[in-house]
Amino acid sequence: MHFEPLDMESRKIFDDFLTPYPFIASTYNFTNLYIWRNAQKIRYHHTDKALYIMKEKSGNPYFIPPILKYEEDGREVYDLLLETMNDLGMEKVLKDADKTQVELLERLGYEIEYVSDRDNAEYIYTVEKMNTFSGKALHSKRNHFNNFIRYNDYTIKHIQESKDECIALAEKWYEASDKTPALTHEFAGIKDLISHQEFFNIVGISVFVDDVCQGFSLLEILNEKVILNHIEKADRSISGLYAFIAKTSMEYFGEGIAYTNREQDMGIPGLRKSKESYVPEFLEEKFIVKFL
């Protein structure tokens, strides 16, 4: 196989393979892959039967399950993948597999072992609850939201109206950070999404407090079932701003959509605590699969 780096022109190929699949997870979302294309050294290969995607973590390459045009080609597609793994001297392991992909491998007759990858499970919430913060479990979020409204002079703008201010805010935060590789790639991704909103189908809001941009959200409506939360940034010193952005984003863009996906916590304790505090409806599981 010849693997190509991901660029904006790759979108056409990905859309051709992915449009029939109503994924709720972000694994194959082109925008998500594009944001992290350099951090994860994402490359792809496609045939008339499948789309193969290779990533890298800590210098170790790995595959996620290929996207099939037709299930009946599954055995041929996976046999080629295993042959490629062997040629590249890779461990015969897939990451980020969902339950349906695990079940497909079993139907195809492969002998496999698999374990749940909790750090990469994605947090799925109902738009209704995120829009209202209803129920006892979200009482503290309602309080944060109400406190922000009560004590701040604020303005909400669509992200299209505030591109320069949002990029400047992201740059300010980045310059004040320890500039880890992950933060460097995230900052580059934010600039890409804000600069090419139409291409990536990005929607979102920015929030100005005392006429200064202090936070924003970058979202993508995947289908009538799910809206994906790519980026959410806010000044932590302003009490309730994060809750305000989360709720208001759903008020603006969640109408008629069942779920919002706030992605994984990557095993980071603070991020896990934050995502759990919004009380997810469920976690979209991912699995690490080993071929025996």
C-alpha cells in the first residue's frame, strides 16, 4: 500500500466512503482527523473497496479499522490489511474500533481478542439536557450558568462574525501556555477551523465580556442525530463562562438534533472530571483489537 498524508483535498475521498455511515463517534470525522493530522502523522490509502487509515502515537504506527464500501468485501480488505501490517513489521492490532466493527471481524471468521479502551471512549449527551441543564445532577451547572448571566455584561456573536478576535484569544492562551506539542497542534487546528469554517462546516459562538472576546465554541453538525464539539475555550477566571458557552451553543445549533458528542478525556483526570460533571447519557465505547 502507498499511504498519503492528509490534506484538504483528501476530503472528497473521505466523504465518498463515510457518507453512508451515520457515525456518532469522532473517529472518522474528517475535520477531527485534519486537526490532528500532524500530531498523529495521519496517512491514508484507498482502493475501490476500502479506506485504510494509519496513525502514530509515541513513534508507534497503528491502524484504525478500515471503512468498507461493502461488507461482503470485508475478508479481502482485512486480509490485505494484515498482510500490510506484516510487511511493515507492525503488531497486528487495531485501535478505536467500535462494537459493530468488532462484531464484523467475528462474523468474518477472524480469531481476535479485544479490550475496552476507556481513555478514548467518547462522551455523549442529549442536546435537550445540555440545552436546559435540567435535573438534580446538573443543578450546579445551572447555578454556574445563572451566575455568569447575573454578574457579567456579555454579548454573544456567531463565530463567523468574530474570526480575528477568536484567533487572537487562542493565540494569547497559547503564548501563555507551556507550548507542549499537543497544545501547538491544537492551536494550529483552531486557526485552521476558524479560517476555513465553510469548508469544515463549522458553526459556533463567541462570547464577549465587557466588549472583550473571552471564549468560543467550534462545532460541527454531523447529521440529524449528533453535533460534534470540536473545541471549547473559555477564560477560567470568569465564573460560569464554560457552562454558559456549553449551554448556549446547544440553544443556537442543537435544535432537532438528539445528541452532542464532547469527545474523549484521553485519560486526563481533570478532563475526565469535567466531562463527567455534565452527566453523559452514555459513553460511546472504543476497543483495542488484537488478531491472534
